[in-house]
Amino acid sequence: MARTRVERGMNVIGSLALLFVLVPILELVILIRLGQFVGLWPTVAIVLLTGAIGAALARLEGMRVFLQFQREVAAGRIPGQAMLDGISVMLGGVLLLTPGFLTDIAGLSLLFPPTRRWIQRFVRKRLEKGVAEGSIHIVGMGGTAGFGTWGVGEQRGPGGPPGLDPSKGIVIEPEDR
């Protein structure tokens, strides 16, 4: 039985709520256990050290990504991979500055190019699958067509993206005026 858009939205909200409750509880448990094992001040020092190292790594990797972005623009190309890398590095930096070991692992994995590429491929496949199934609609604004939805990787031209299949839930929705 197909789920409605509202049911899918509620599922996402429930998953996010669980994530925002479960991850901090796990982080707290890990920090308490570590504090019991090595003591309060070494635990505080570890948290501060990972934050400082994470900020430095994010800055270095962020500069590398920024230079890659500039090279792409200077060559007249749209910096798609550089933008993905920039978002990933920014998110990785935020996760590294967040106290906790699970967030540190996730943040470091977004900073290092090999793991970052693996995560990007995984997310892209999930998005493409959702678009193909019609469970994900991407809404954007721009051009003369106004607002619309289109599939991941579709090129948007003046008349909207080519080759969209309304039976798969990928439709250009005209702007109401």
C-alpha cells in the first residue's frame, strides 16, 4: 500500500526526533563512561582537543575546497563537486565542534576525501532512488519557469528539465499567479 506524502513526512520527522534524542543520550553515556575510566579532566581535555583539531582540519580542508571551487569557476565550469565538498566539510566541522565521540567520528569522515566521497555516493544513490520511486520531490526556483520539481541530476533549461516522467512523480509544478 502506498504511503501518502503526509505519512512519509511524519516518518521523517519521527526519525529526526529520534536522532536528535538518541545521539545526545549515546554521547552522554560515552562521555560519562570515559570520565569514569580516565577521570574528569582528561575527558574534558579530550573533548577540547578533538574540537581544536577538528576546527584546524576543517579550516585546512575548507581552504582546499575553496581553492578547488575558484579553479572550477575560473575555468568556466559549474563547481558541482566543489560545492558538495564544501557542504560536507562545513557539516564535518560543525560535527567536530560538537562535544562527543560519535559526532567526532562522523565529522572526521566528512573531512577526509576518501570517506567523504563514499558518503556523498551513498547519499546520492538514496536521493536518486527516492526520486525514481516518486517519494522525493526536489523543489527549486529560478529561470523563467519559476518554481518546479525535477529529478536529481536533471538539467534545468528555460522550459524546465527535459524528459521528466509524471507517472514517476517527477513533475514541473507551474508557479501560481
